[in-house]
Amino acid sequence: MTTDTAVEPSARQPAPGGEPGAAEPSIGRNELGTISVDDSVVRKIAARAAVEIPDAGAAAPRLLGKSISGAGALGARDTSLNGLPKTSARVDGSLVLIELSLSVRWPASIPAVTSAVREHVRTRVHEMTGLVVAEVTITVTDLVTRLPKPSRVR
């Protein structure tokens, strides 16, 4: 029989370059003052982290609030894996909720790609901001079947 014991956040990790017992500054009020991270900062970090996964990219173009798969045939921009996905973030104290709309490269597994994106975004946002990512909601808007041809070197 095993029992789990709660560990205080200050005892989990030493401060970078500090003593093992020293706590790292946390989001919110502390002895240094108040630290807050704006929603727009978290949104940008999450979007950049999402495209670090090779099979994920920008969401499909939208027209009148609706995603248009295969919009290149209609004269609109094509879905690209090089662009940033549509992202929103809501920071509430030290917790953050993130929503991503992205495209996935065909024939990659959608559950595998979204799981990788979810974990990578959660990790990167926590590493860079200290916030705890409570939820990452992902909407897949398009499957990218046609990729732009690589540029020719002359």
C-alpha cells in the first residue's frame, strides 16, 4: 500500500542557480511584488509552440466566421503548415485555458498530432511563464494535402 503526500510548491524545485531549498518566484503576489502575464503573451507562446510540432500548422481560412477547407480553389489563401494557428488564451491567476484552431498534415494521425501539440503547448507555456495550463482545447479545421513546392536554388 502506497500513500501520496503533498509537496509544497517551494520544495519541488530549487531556484535556478540558487540553493536547493530556495523557491523560484511564482506568478501572482510575492516578496518581489506582483507578477502577471497577459493573455496575449500566453497566446503568442502557445501559437509558436503548436507549430513546433512538424505536422501541425495554421488553421483553414475563414469566411463569415466559418472555416473553408480547400479555399485555394476559391481564390483565397491555401491552408499552410508554415503559418501560426488561430489561438486564444484566458489567464485566471496562475491557471490558463488555451484554445487552438489548426490544420494537420495528411496522412498524419489526427489524435497523435493533437496529443503531441497539447503536451508541447502545455510544457512550453509552463516553462516560459510559470503558469499552470489547466486545459488545451484543439479544433482541427483542415487536412493539408497539398504542400507548396520547395523553392528552387539557382
